[in-house]
Amino acid sequence: MKKKTKSDVGLFTENLNTTRRLAAHVSSETWAVLLEENGKTHVVELVDKQQKIKGLGVLNPVQLLANIKPGQMVVIGQKELLRLPARLPELSNGMKRRAQTIGSKDAGFFVAKLGLGANDRVLEAGIGSGGLSLYIQRVLGPNGVHVTVEPRAEHAEVALENLRRTSACWDGGPQHHHFEGHLEDVVPSIQSAVDEFEAVVLDLPDHPPAIEASAPMLSIGGRLACY
């Protein structure tokens, strides 16, 4: 199979939990961000049915929020909440969690030190709940590529749900490929999708095998970070 370059990788999908391009569309009709007075953030999917939402109770999000615009208040039970646009801080604060998540200060440090920007190709292994993934997705742009690898299916499920939110809320996000398994075991699949990367990020209990497997995939001047 011919390897995909920056110019044509946007048309390629493999081993994805979703068949659509991540972050290719903005829709205020899909998700709502609600902020409590104490700073707690809720990210609510606008589904037209009665459902129980943790921290808010039983409600129909569409009926309750249809006429509530960003910047307006809504009362739910005993709580008064402010609706906000679904930007990076809000989606990060309100993300689903399973594994321990990276803080905004550390995530920003990685983005800066790796020099991430538009059109870059990034390999991220050990994504946990996807905390750093949100920051990576935000900066790569529509011609960037984000490849994630996670051996634990239960963690990948949470991370991919958080990335599903970004796909609905942010415009112009990168092409995304996800592979389940240990990085050193899925290198052929990764290379069939993307030939090289400007950055590799490893959040793993055992770094040496992953470093050995991923370092040859770095482009000239590419950077690798472990934590």
C-alpha cells in the first residue's frame, strides 16, 4: 500500500471507532456547555429525550436548552448555570474521565516544547482519558494528522468519547486514526496510514520498547516526549 503524505492522508481512514472525520464541523445544536457558580463544568449532549445526567438530574436537554444561547442563564433544580461556547477550557474541564488527566499547564508545556502547529502529524501513545489529545486536536488544523494508540479498551472508549465531542464542537480539526494495542505491536498499521511524524508523545509505564518502535518514524527535526 502506498504511504500517505500530508497532502493526501486526509482521505484515509483505518481502524477508527468512527467513520467520519474528527472535528470537521461546528454545531451548537449537538452539545451544550453549562457552568455552575462553583466552576464545575457540564458538557451535555443535546438529545431529545428524558435522561439522567450526572450532577444535573433527570431532564430533556433539547427541550430545556433549545432557547438558551451562550451567555444566558438556565435554572436546573436548585442550580443556576451559565451556558458557554464549547471551547478548549470548557471541554477539558467537563471531559469524561477514567484515567488521571493531564493539567492545562502541563498540556500547554508539551504543545510548546514539541512545537506543535497547523499541518503537523502527531503520534500519541497511552492516551488515557484523552486530556492531552484535546490540546493536540485543537492546534493541528484541518491538514494535520493525529494518530492515537491505546492498549486498554476501557480507557480508549472514554478518550474517543471526548474526541467525539470535539468533532461536533470545533471547526477544522485534524484527520484522526486510532489503533488499539501496544505501540510496538501496531507499527505496520500506523505506517500504512502515515509515513512519519513531527512529534511523538508517550505516556506509558514502559517507555523503552515504545521509543525504539517510534523513533524511526520521526521526521527530520521531529521531537519525542515521554511522561
